Amino acid sequence: MTNEDVFSKVQTALVDALGVDDDEVTPEATMVGDLGAESIDFLDIVFRLEKSFDIKIPRGELFPEDILTNAEYVEDGKINDEGLAKLKEKLPFFDLSEFERNPVVQNFANILTVSDICRYVESKIGANQA
Amino acid sequence: MRWFWIDHFVEFETGRTAAAVKNVSLAEEHLHDHFLGFAVMPSSLVIEGLAQTGGLLVGEHYQFNERVVLAKVSRASFHFMARPGDSLTYQATMQDINENGAMVAGTSHMGDRLQAEIDLVFAHLPSRENDERELFDPADFLAMLRLLRLYDVGRQSDGSPLTIPAHLLQAEQAMEAATDLN
């Protein structure tokens, strides 16, 4: 499956789950800020991606709420170095450079882009084929 | 008074599909004033009825051990309004279910006529330490399932009757024993 195929299927999933138009779902669009995704939409999106790509997405993998709500990794509403290391380890497919500059927990959802979702799916498909 | 928006199940196959009947009556107060002088079944309550049909289908899959909540109405289109005297049949079909939640596709029919198409997402509330509160009292919940005739029509995928989960039966017996003592 090419990257274009992955993007096209992710786009369909997001259009159906979020009720947005095709042309709004660009690679750079952020899930929350641009596409208006709410936390419960991620459950819907996960179901659609699983079905569309025949992959399994474990709880907390696409949206790591277990790290973002863990007192060990959160200090004064910000993710500490240990937490950032954990996030990078768990989410190697996400570009966290922007988030690292000001790692406020609430900002996490805002930095997630359509490209990040595509990279995540590609990593899952790659794992399936390996 | 309970928030019942289905009258009873007419079909229930575990993990796959459920159908329930809703008879619309002018005796229901919400029909009187929704549109004054034009009594119709509010569409939001058709969604609620399908959410109850689908939600119990989802809950039964894990023997009602998960706390199931309606998370999202993904799609709702209505083709005509149901009026007093109409009988609606809500059909819920499981599209997907896992430990996080479930997706259910639903329809409402009046006879052969498609009245509404409603897709729903349900979430399983995660269990947290020190918070194992039930959404329902288990004995009351079983009484509701019996009232809705779920176990009269419920079937396993091989056609054998659905069995009532042990934890619900135990709660019912405990309640009966406590009532006898009083």
C-alpha cells in the first residue's frame, strides 16, 4: 500500500468520523484545532482505522492517555523529561518537536496532525507485513 | 418512573443483532407539546430508543460486566415522522466491538418503511482504582432486562437460549432474600 493509499483511507475515516469535508483533511491539519476532533471521536476514528486497514490499535496507543494522566510524568500540568522520553518511545511515528518546546498536557491533542495518524498507520501495516 | 424508550425486544442474537418494538401512543406526554397541535414522536427519542436497543446488545456481549455509555451519534437521518398509533421496530446491528467500546448501525422501520438510520458509538468506561461504581443496581437491572423480555427472545449464535449472567442472578436472589427478611 502506498503512502497515498494510506492518506486516502485515513481521509475517508476522518471525513466519516468528524463530518468534515475532504479538502479540510490535509496532511498538515491538526486533529483538534483544525478538524474539531473531541476525545470521544478518537474512539470512533480508531474503529474506522482498524476496519479500513485490518489492524489492531490497543487502548492508549494512538492517544496515550495513560502517560498524559500519570502523576509520575506530569508536573504542574506539564510533561517532565521522563514522560517525554516515554512518549517518544511509545509514539516513534509522531513528530513531538513542537510539543517538546512547551509540553503542556492540554497541548498534546492540538499538535496531533493527519500526517501523524498516517505515519502511525504505516507503522502498524509495516509491523503486520513483517 | 424509568427512562424506557423501547417496549420490548422481539429479537436478540448475542454479539450480532437486536430488534425492539416501540409503540408510539398519544398517552405519552412528550407528544403533546413537542409541536403543539401536531403530535409526532421526537426524533431525539427515536435515537434514545435505538441507543437502548444497541446499548444492551453491546453490554450483553461481555455479560454486562462492562459499564457501557453512549459516546457518539455518528449519523442520524430521518425519512418521516412517527405519529401516535405507529409501531416502530428498532434494529441494532453490531459493526465492531472490543475492550474500548463498540460501533452499532441502527434502523427504525414502520412496517416495511424505513423511518430512520442511526449509527452509534458506545464506550466502555475504563475501570479506575477505588471507583468500581455500577451504573445500575444489578438486581434492578436484571428486573429491567426481564421486563424488556430480553431473555424470552435472546439467543446464542448457535440458536440456544441466552443464559442470565451469574452475577445478576446472585444479586436478584440476594434482593429477594432481603425482601423476605423484611
